[in-house]
Amino acid sequence: MKRMREADIPAFVQEVAATGCKICAVGPDHYLMGDVEVPRGKRRGLHKKLRDIDARYGSRDHLRNKIASHLRLIGRYVDVPSLEAEAWEIFPTSEREIDDEAPDLAAVTAYDEAHISTYAALLVAEAQGADWSDVAWAILKIDPKREPERAHRAWASHLARARRLATSVCLELQSDLLQ
């Protein structure tokens, strides 16, 4: 499998941005791509362009931190509070109930769209080294003392989904985080 080179990061970011797809760093170690401002009728064409870009550059998971750093350097980032604060605790989370396990599909789901702020909070909590049980309680609203297995399963599943979406070709998420 082809792997993106570090030297290709600026060109990759420029090509993605030129499609009209938003791309920005979230916290110090993650980035998101989203088509929130692209009209639904034009998203299919956008997705093809992004798949072509993805094929040209190859896998980039190994460069996640460097891509996030580049995005911060060029002013494309969502600011989060300093590490002195528990930044992940102040993210607005979905009013919808959290499932025990996040979706495990290639496509973005309605559940994903409803929980984008939850996913962002999980990524920031991970970047800050937060304890999983604190995160499960504060973000997922599952008490790890009463339901340790359920809390850990939900935390691990949702964090994995957040990572997958954060590095996917394009997110169809409508979120204030990207506006």
C-alpha cells in the first residue's frame, strides 16, 4: 500500500482545501475533513475528487500528528483550551443517548452526525492523556463504577470510531466545530 510522504503534506492539504472540503486540526494531534459547506447535490463529485487525492497520496495515518501540526501552522485549526483545563469536559456533547457501541461502517451514519462533538471531545481527551473511566463518565454518561465493562466497551468503540472518522477521506458531518 502506498504511504504518503511528509514532504507531501502541504500539497495534500492544498488539494483537499481546493475541492471545497474543510480540513482543520482539532487539538494538537488530530485533524478532520468535512463537507459541511458543500451542497448535498455536489458532494458525490467532491467524494470522487477526494478519493482520487487519497489514491495519489496513499495512506497517511502515520502522519496524523504532522498533518495536524501543518494545519495549525497555516491557521486551519479548532482551538481547544490549554492542557491545564480538562478541555474535553467542556465540549458540548450530544443530547442523544450514546449507544453501547459506535457504528462500524465505512459510511458516515446519522448516529455519527449526531455525535460529532462527542467524537471531538474523545479525541481531545485522548490527546490530553485523560483516564478512560473519567471520559466514559463525563462524555458518554456511563458510570464506570456501576457498569465497568459497558463503560469501557462504549469508550473504546467510540474512540476508535472518532479516530477512523478523523482520518477518513471526507466526513459528511454538519458540525459547528468546522464552521
